[in-house]
Amino acid sequence: MNTNIEIIHELYRAFKEKDYDAFKLICDKSISWNQNPGFPGGERYIGAEAVVENVFKSFDDRWEAWTFKVHEFLDAGNVVIVTGQYEGRHISAQKNFVSEAAHFYTIKNQRVMAFQQYCDTKPIWDAMD
């Protein structure tokens, strides 16, 4: 992978395909993964293993479907900004949602060092009622 945007493309592929080994190779061992306040089950996680266990795998427990559809990748030097939307269906409530979001990835030495999420959490919470 040559560019920061290619690195983030691979990260989304790994998440979509649940290729957690690839995800761990893309990320720095001490990645700081920050979900915005109010995101269901969200908080700050340190380390790729913590992200896999507490973020990615936890979606399977609560959501029948959970995707992030990318609208645009923006190259801002050592930061890649990704705009898009979450879409999903809650397991027990059986309600769908769509929530606009932006992801900021800090990259150093071809490894993802940090993630910062910004999204509208209200539609997600509404789907959980």
C-alpha cells in the first residue's frame, strides 16, 4: 500500500470481511480508537485487539446488520477523513437506521495510529427502542 487512502481502503475491507488479522496489521499496536460521546457502547479503546473485541465483535451481539457506506475519502496529509453513513438493523427492536458520520484516521509510518469518530447517534438510539 502506497498511499494513506489505500491504507484506509484496506482497513474498511478488513472490517467488512471480518478479517481481523489484516486489521491488526494495518493498525499500530497502541492505536487510540475514539468513538464520539453518546455512541452506543462507544468509548476510547487502546490497541488493535481491544478494538476488535470491544467494537467490531460487539456489533454482532446487538445488530442484525451493521455497515458503513463510504461517500468520500479525503487526503489531508497524515490524516484521512472518510465521510459516509452507518446503516443497520437492531436485533431485538427490529428497527432500521441511517446515521451520517465522519471518520478521521491519523497515519504514521503506514500504520493507523488513531481514529476519531463523529456521527449522529440519535437515529442509532431510536433504532434500539
